[in-house]
Amino acid sequence: MSTVTTASADRDDRSAGGGRPATNGHGGRPRFGRGIRSNERIAGWLFVAPVIVLLGVFFLAPIIMAFWVSLTDWQGQGSPFKSGVPFVGGDNYTRLFTEDGLARRDFMTSIRNNLYYVAIVVPVQTVLALGLALLVNNRMLKGKSFFRTAFYFPSVTSSVAISVVFLFMFANSGAINGILSFFGIDGPAWFSDARGLIHLILGVVGVDNPPQALSSGGPLGLTWWDWLSGPSVAMCAIMALVIWTTSGTFMLMFLAALQSVPVALDEASELDGASRWQRLRYVTLPLLKPTMFLVLTLGLIGTWQVFDQIYVMSQGNPAKTTLTPAFLSYRTAFKDFDYGRGAAISFVLFLIIVVLTLAQRWVMRDRDEPRRRFRWLR
Amino acid sequence: MRRNRFRGAAVAVLAAGTLLASAACGDSFDDGAAPAQQSSGPAALQILIGSSGDAETAAVKDAAAAWATKSGNTATVTPAQDLTQQLGQSLAGDNPPDVFYVDAGRFADYASVGALEPYGDKVDNPGDFYQSLKDTFTFDGKFYCAPKDFSTLALEINTDLWTKAGLTDADVPTTWDQLTSVAQKLKAKGTMPLAVADTRDRVGAFMVQSGGWIVSKDGKQATADSAENVTALSYVQSLLKGGLASYPKALDAGWGGEAFGKGKAAMTIEGNWIKGAMTNDFPNVKYTVHELPAGPKGKGTLSFTNCWGIAAKSKFKDQAIDFVKAMTSVDQQMTYAKAFGVMPSRQSARDQYTAAFPADKAFIDGAEYAQGPVNAPKMDSVLADFDASLNTLAKADPKALLGTLQKNTQATLGG
């Protein structure tokens, strides 16, 4: 998110000259002191001062303080800025990546879980949101506002309340398994089933035990077999919940963008003989590109930071298959009193999000302007 | 433009630096080396409790108010939403409550960083506490804090399901073999015989019965991969595999007591807190409580306890100790026992307790041979990892599970 805002701010800066008076190029004019507009500068700073102070105190300072904590072995006794707090440099970070141990295994497990989570939730919720938006944007649809409200409703409901409802629905004798048994399917014990989806599929084709090549080793403390487990059954239930709740919000964004697409454009292409699919693919979607970027970015950030559903529904169980970096960071800091490592995890998570957002920005760049290829870097 | 950017960056850095400095200044620069200033006279004690429910909160509030009136101090009791987290925050903020509950499993974490005042021997007659509880709250040879009360695990049996399977009082299992055979009879009648939670706090009891435990007696060595522990886990695995036992989650219950109360299992292994849950949620279910069946190395159970921790940084340590004395007197402990069903931590209260609650004999008898939680710092994530692996015990190799536990425990204990 941060990269998006700074990039656009930079652009404004360039075009508007930063709102500052030019210091040269006015040679012919007499100069009184520092120029008649110098008061404006002070006034400008005064006007933005409250926001700067608020952002600084509640945003920047805590981040810098947390970064300091991530470099120490602070035990949570008194302030972390005292002289007695042991400074350990990058130890908290290296333990997450290079030292074989529980810390690394937990962290890598959480990364694995979240990777599968992101890989499934982001595409599905985006497609679903777009589909819903196209549906309720349909001019022929009756009772539009009812459907809009209905689709948006999950997003405005408290995530804790929804999580609890889903806990009941996915209970062993809950609604989901009731429906499944109606079709003769014996539903799983959703929130205690730690089996990974890919493992389950492999089990169907007869691969129950990992082949030697996959179980003997692998990168970063987990075996290849562990990396390739797929999301667990419990994680799938959480994914279903998140997709259901967030697609409403994103639907609203797509809807706003769709309504600014000129109807004339659509009609013109229809007259030109374009099919429905062609109109969607070559007229509507290109116009939705900025919104698509926004939705994907917000989706990516939101899914990497997933916390409250995990906290309410599973606490990382069963067998750590719903452990995510955000929840692990909380648990490490506030349950294990290892504040340094907890802070380190959250900074690694921050980096992951920034890198992925940059990568996504690069993928979605405007290809028809080759000279501005590296603009996203600035 | 370049210059402006630099200046902007400089301003930002300066602003951040100033903010950071001012934030750090707020904490004052006393390094905590000097003991906290002690205040005499009337104290305003802050007491943070991890309450089991309204009954406990009310009982502690009443007791604190009585003490306050008698001693001329004030005492504010706050029930915590999340004790560990709230305590962590207040310790980090240099403003801990004076007195607070310390869970036995967490005790070493606090003691090792110097958050607790080691006052254990200053209360009246410290030798009267059960030795296993004193051991639990001893760190580096110092008895830190007075045990508040304790609970042990026992075997609860649903009377209706038991008789329906044609079993009588004579069939109550006292050994693992008998447990297996009654479980098979119950299973033949279509009931799930045993609900046992997938945590070291339940399965660990089998390890104790088999003569093993996760760490050595002095808490300095990892003994997780011993043959005794493998025997214990293999036995539990055989129960799970044979459909003779099940984890509560698979029975659609949050914990063993819920599965038991709903009649989804004929037996469960839980502590004396189950009494309150049964009276409140399942008043019509009849059940009996027995000591856990003995394993190859005799009887074994686990004890759970809290102590009255006093903050090392408290300003009113003397008054706090006086408060704890009042809270751990025999009379007060009996009041608590009657109010919310805990067992007094003083041996001299035992007879009174068994007289008042004859049905709880199995629980209090367990005190003789109970094993307390692992008391070494930073073990929580290791044990949580073990719990997670117990989740898959039905299919996993017990040796491999214990091997991982051993490796992680060794790394944490640094031994």
C-alpha cells in the first residue's frame, strides 16, 4: 500500500512543483527578505503539522520502536530503550531463516500456509467480486439495490461474529456436513482436520506415504512433502469465510468503476458486432485496470495479514496448519514473551508484502509505453 | 527538485528522531537496578486475576474487600480478559499490578526475567503447602510464590452409559489393561469410550503413569525421548487407532468435559473444574469420579495450579505479602473451595475439604503422586508444538514425535 501512495505522491510533486516557490528564474524582481511567499511556507507547514504529528506519534514512531525491539533480546521488563536491554543485531532475523530449530520451522510453516491461502483467496475473491459487480450493474436487473445490499452485507458485519457463525456451520454436525450428507457425502471434521488438500488428492491416486525424494529433505527446514501439502481442510473453511466476506467490498469497488464506464462505449462496440464476451474482454476489462490493480493489491495485503479469523476460529490449530505469520508474530511476542522475534516476524511480513506489491505493479505496468518501463521503481 | 527531496527526507528523519527521543524519555532513565521505592502506610493494591468465571471473581473481590477493611488499605481486583497478554503489557510498561495470578506453566517465564518477588518463605507455615506445588513454584532454589489452589486430573465415568454397557462399580479400571477392556465393552455398545484432549496436559498423565516425563526432576535435562514416554504414547495411540478413545474436537466438543456432558463419550480425563461445568451445563448427567488407571510404573496424574505472584516492582510489597497471607489461610481457602470448586493448596485443609466434598476424593488423592507442569522458561512454544503433533498421534510415529520434542526441549534448556 505504501508504495502506491508514495509513487502517486511523487508524480503530483513533479507536476505541481511541490507547491514551493521557485528560487531562481525571477532575477528581474526586487527581493524583500526571502520573498513575499515565504509566509505561505510556514503556514503550509502549520496546516499539515497536526497530521504529521499524529502520523509520527501513532505510525512512524511505533514502527521505528518496533524495529529497534526486533534487534534486541528484550524480555518485556520495563522499557526496551534502557541501557540494560541486550542488543543482538540481526539474530532474531537469522534465527527465522538460517538456524535449524523450532523458530524457523514455525515461521516457514506459517509462510507455507499463508502462501496457499493467498494463492487461492486472492484470485477467487477478485473473480467473484467482478462477477457480482457485473451482475448488479446489469441494466436489466430488477431489485438492484436489494442485491447490492445483500452482497455487501457480509463485509459490514463484524468479522468475529461471522467467524463464530462459520464455526457452527462447519461443525461436525453442522449445516455444511448436513448438506453434504444429503448427497451421501460423509463430510470431514473441518476444524480438526490437518490433512493438506494436495496430500488428500495424492492419497486418492494411491500415494499415501511421501516418496523418499520428497521426505528426506527440502529448503528452509521443511521437507518438500511438507511444502507441497496444500492448504489443510481447516484452512479451506477459513478461506471460504474470507472469500465470502471480502468479495462484497471489492464488488463495491468494481461497481463504482463499472458505473464510470460510458454506456456509449458499450453500445458502440455492440453495434460493431462484438459479442458479450468480447465486450467484456476488450472494452470493459481494460477500463477496469486501475480498479483491478487496487483490488488485487488490497487483497494481497489483506490476505498476508490475516489475523482475526485465525484468532477466533483456530488459533493456528490443527497441527499448525492455520498458523499465519501475523498470528505467529502475536503469539511469539505476547504468549512466549519473545518480543524481539515477534517484531522480526512482522517486519519480514512487511517486506514480503512490499516486494509482492512491487512485483504486481511491475506485472500490471502499461506495456504500450516502453520508455516508462522503470517508472514503478521510483 | 533533488534538493527539496533531500530536505524533505532530512525533515522527516529529524521529526522521527525527535519523536523517538521524546517517547523514550517518557520512560525515565532509572535502569531498574535499584529496588522499587517502598511505601508504607495505607496501600492501594492492584490485583489482577485470571478468573474462571463470575463465581471466582465475586469470591476474590469479597475476600479482598474484607482484607482491605481489616488492614486499612484498599484493594482493587480486576479480572483479566487475557491474563498473559495483559500482564505482559503492564510489565513492559513498568507498571505491573502488585498481586496477580501466575499460572504454573508460565511461572518460570516470569521468574527467570526477575518479574516476581521471591517471597514464598515469608508466608505463614510454608511447609504446609503440598511439596509438589512448592516444587512447581521453585526456581533456582528459591520458593517464589504461594500456591493459590490446585487441581488434578481424574477419570470421570458417565453412570448411565456405564450401566447400559453392562458394567458395574467393580469394573472401574485401575490399570491400562482394564481400561482397554472396559473400553472395548463400551465400544461394542456403540458408545465412544473415552474423550481425551490432545494436549500434554492430558496425554502427559499417561507419560507419568509409565514413569516418564518431558524433563528431568530438576527441570534441567530433556527426557522426552525416553522408552517410558514411547510406551505411553504408543498406548494412547492404540486407544485412538482402535476407536477406543477420541479427541474432543472429533466429537464436536471444545473440551473433554463437553463431549462427556453431551454423552458423546462414556469416560473422560479432566480436572475438578469439570464439576462446575457439569452442574451448570449438564445438570442431569450422572457421573462418578475415580483415580486415573495406573500404568506400568504405578499411579500418575498431572496437577495444575496458580500462585499469588507479587511483582518485583511493586511499591507495596509488605502489604502485598500480608494480602497473600490472608488469601492462603485455611479458612479462606475453604471459602474459595466452596465458592468455585478448587482444592486448597494447604495440607492442613485436606480433612476439612474431604469432609465437605466426599465425591472429590479421587482428585485430592492425586496430590500425592501428581506431576506439575514443565517449569523451565521459554518452554511454551516447544510444548505447543508437541500439542500440535499430538493432534496427529493416531497416524504418526510416537518415537518421531518425542524425538522432535526432545530436540526442541534440549535447544530451549540449553543443556
